[in-house]
Amino acid sequence: MSIATKRGDNGTTGLPGGVRVSKTHPRVECYGTIDELISQIGLARALANDDEVTALARRIQRELFKVGSAIGTAPESRKPAPEITAEMVQLLDSEVLRIESIPGILNDWSIPGELTGSAAFDVARTVCRRAERLAVALHEAGDLPNVHILAYINRLSDVLWLVGRLLEHRAGADAALRTGEHGGNRWSRAW
């Protein structure tokens, strides 16, 4: 059996449950961006050189497969979408609180690129934000009813940003935006 089914040669693709749509469909664009995010987190994980971060990233990648499948499942599908829950969001919340509690993590805005691993997590965060914008568009169109998906992706971008700062902190790297004597903002957000 080959992965080259040739069913997509006409510009369509199959969603879970047998629904076929154009490869340019907003749902495909959104779950395709989640797929890109999974790969970007994989690259970041490979570059991190930190066992704790590696374990967290791997867990997130597994969850994102579920998120992508939930996004890819159209309401008219014969197959129910995987459940994305408030508990999944709460696990990310706990990671945010845990990392934020480390003294020195939130001192200033950060310039991506101080370390290879942290820069890769910063790129993952920007891909995550793009996925979030696409998911919001689906939600606003009534095509993504599970609001936990939006909360999960939003919180995930915070986690990815904080993981980059954690790697820099542990390496003693200074990626602060500070300019001049007074420095920048007192702490950063993952915009």
C-alpha cells in the first residue's frame, strides 16, 4: 500500500469521516497550519537539549495531532471530532504558572535568536498564532463550535514563548530587548 493515493491530484482532499473539500478550504488551511506547528515544535524539541522541555514538547505534539483532527472534522462528518477539553487547557495553564514562577523569566521583552533552541520555540509560537487566527475565522464562520480549541491554541502560544525564555534562562543567555539605561518593559508577553 502506498501513501500516494492520487485522490488529491484534482486539488481536493479528504477530511475525517469521508467529506471531500478543496485543498484551499479554510478548514484544510487551519489543520495544515497545526501540522506545520507540530513539525516546528519537533525541530525546536530536537534543538532544545533539555530533558524537561523535550518531554513537554513531545506531549504537546501528541495533543496537537488530536487538535488538528478536531479542526479537520467537519460538522457533516460521519465520524465525531476528537474531544478537546477544558482540562487540556488547564494543563497548559499550569505550565504557564510553573514557568512564570521562576525568578528572572519575565524581566523584559525578548529578541528571538539568542539560542538555537529558544529561537526555534519562538518560530513555533508565531506558527501557533497563525493557526489561532485561522481557527478563530473558522469559529466565527460557525465551523468550529468547540471553544476549547481556541483556548488551547491561545494558551499554547504562551507556553511556547515561555519555553524559549526558560531555555535562555537556564543557559544564562541575555535576550532582553533593553535599550539604554532604563531598560525595556519590566516583563514580556507572548503577544
